[in-house]
Amino acid sequence: MRYILQRLLQFLIVFFLVTFGVMCFLRLGLDAPGDPARTMLGGFPSEEQIEAATERYRLDSNYLVQYWYWLKGMVQLDFGFSVQNSVPVSSLIKSRAMTTVLLGLYAITFGVLVAVPTAVYAAYKRDRLLDKLTSGATFLVVSFPTIVLAVFLSALFVTRWEIFPRIGDKIYPWEDLGAHIENFFLPTLALGLPIAAVLTRLLRADMVLTLQSDFISLARAKGISPGRILWRHALRNSVFSLITSIGVQLGALIGGAVVVELFFDLDGMGSMLIVAVLSSDLFTVQATVALLVATVVVANLLIDLLYSAIDPRIRVARALG
């Protein structure tokens, strides 16, 4: 319980620092030309509109007061109003969140499904042809930025072979599964391949060390089959690196989602964030960043708690500490 409270405190600190920092930078950007309300509204607003926006969003107060009222609204699920789109921010998020959630889940799932068997067999065939090919392929994929990989996949599967549509559409699986796969396959591949490469390299290195452990030698001496040694003994003791790297990859996944959603014309949270930043849509940026930060931090908290379920020794260590 003490450990959970410590992690929750860390979450609150990180959440405050990131969201308050983003608000301050955005406010400074709005203050630069003059009246922040006039800049935020854009176009040619009337004096009445400027006064109403200033009063509603406390733009004439200090940053801490502005942040307090914004945070109070967030707790009540009031994310503010997108002046650029003339709709509540909650409506924008509701219409786009599922796209990013599905894209992230597909990319992580693809990365794990590819990385685990590849890393296990590469470690088992260490320094042989399979291991060398895997090492070279993962190094090549990791070297490619997401935008370059997206361009390559688009040029190959969209322009040259015309297998997938040129412009994506956020068709959900419960609406049309075939069209959903067509629209989400390439974005998932562009996001999932780098994740699979990173996970493969990390898990393979950990598996190689585990396979040299004394308990693995003992299992072999007892006549346990190589498959059981690999999948039940070695993999279980190497899975910590896999789980940790998944948590680390969440931040990179969000950054990649911004690029992929823009490139493949998928209306998700990432593309919405870029448009909001460029148009000085203050509350859309704040709400999007807050949700993304909360997602990453909570996911890493759950991963830390998952360690205890995998290895009872961690529960004992935390109880003693």
C-alpha cells in the first residue's frame, strides 16, 4: 500500500509539472502579440467576445489561478472550449480518442507478437545465421525514423502495388472489419515495426544471459525439453526487460502516433494536438497533453504493479522496504 501511495504521489507531481509547464508556455505564446484572449480567439473578435473569454478562462489572473480553474474543470470532465472549432474540447476528444487507442493497442500487440518468438529463437540460436539475420534486421528497422518508414510503406503498398487506400478513414472494426483493416494496417505497421525491433533486441540480450544461468543448466541436466526450458523457465525470468521496455515505448508510441496519424490522414489525438498547437487552440492542447501524460504514467504504474504478480520476491522486498 505504501508503494502504491508513493507511485500515486509521483504521478501527481509529474502530471502537475507537465500540464502546468505546457500551460505556461502556451500562455507566454499567447501573451507575446498582446492580448491573450484576442490571440486565442483568432480572426477579428469583438471587444465583448474578448472580455467574455478573458472572464471565463481567467486570462487576466496569474498562471496558478488559471491552472486551478482549468484543473477544477478537468476533474468535472469539463475540458474547456475549442474556440477554433466552436465545440467543447470533450467533443473533439470523444470523436478522436478511439482512433489513437486502437492504433496504439494494435502497434503494441504487433510488436510483442513479433518480438517474443523472434527474440526467443534468436537467443536459442545465438551467433548462428538466424541470430545474425535477426540482429541485422532489427538494427535496420530501429535506424529508420517513423516518418521514413511511413513514406517507404506508403510508396510500396499504396503507390506502387495499390493494395491499401491512399487516404485513410477512421472506420472502426464494429462498422466494417475489412475496411478497418485496410485503413489501419499500414499505420500499425509503421508504428509497430520499430517497437518490435526494440523489444526483440532487449529481450534477446536478456534471454542470452538467462540461458547461461545455473538453473537453466540444472534444468538441462534433468532432461527437460529445450522448448519447455525456453518458454517456461528462460522466458519467464527474462520477461521483466520486455515489460519495462513496453512502458518506455509508450512515450515513443505517442510521438510516432502524431506522425503516423498526420501522414495517413487518420483523425486521432496526435493529429488533433498538432493542429491545436499550430492554431493556438489553448484548451485543446492542455486537455490532450493532460490525457496523454496521464495515460503514460498510469500505464507505467500498472506495469510496476505487474512485476509483483510475476515475481513474488518483489512483493517481499517492497513489504520489507
